Amino acid sequence: MVPLGHRGETDQPWGHTADRRPIPPGLHADNAPVLGPAGRVHSTLRDWARFIALSLRGARGEEDRAA
């Protein structure tokens, strides 16, 4: 899986190195595959917000209203 974004554009946030140099999108711009369960999620900000809202409703014991 390749991180979102396109080389030469700033259509998505780019990662960075420890010394704050940007890492352009590409095959080696993502976290290592071993971190998949914790750090290789790729989604739009809108979809991420929907996921967080659903998680917060669940934490409050509310049911999913989207069903």
C-alpha cells in the first residue's frame, strides 16, 4: 500500500524524518509493515472523523445510528 498523496503536490500531509525533512509520497514513505496494526491507516480526514465519532459513541454506550 502506498501512502496517500502525489509526488510534487501537497494534496495530503507528508511524513517527515527525525530532523524534520519531508518524505515525499512513495513506496518507502510509510511506516514499516510490522507497524500495520498500529500505524499504517490511510483515510481521508472526513472518514477518520467518522471513525472517531463512532468510537466515542461506543465509549459512551450509545448505539450506531448509521445502521
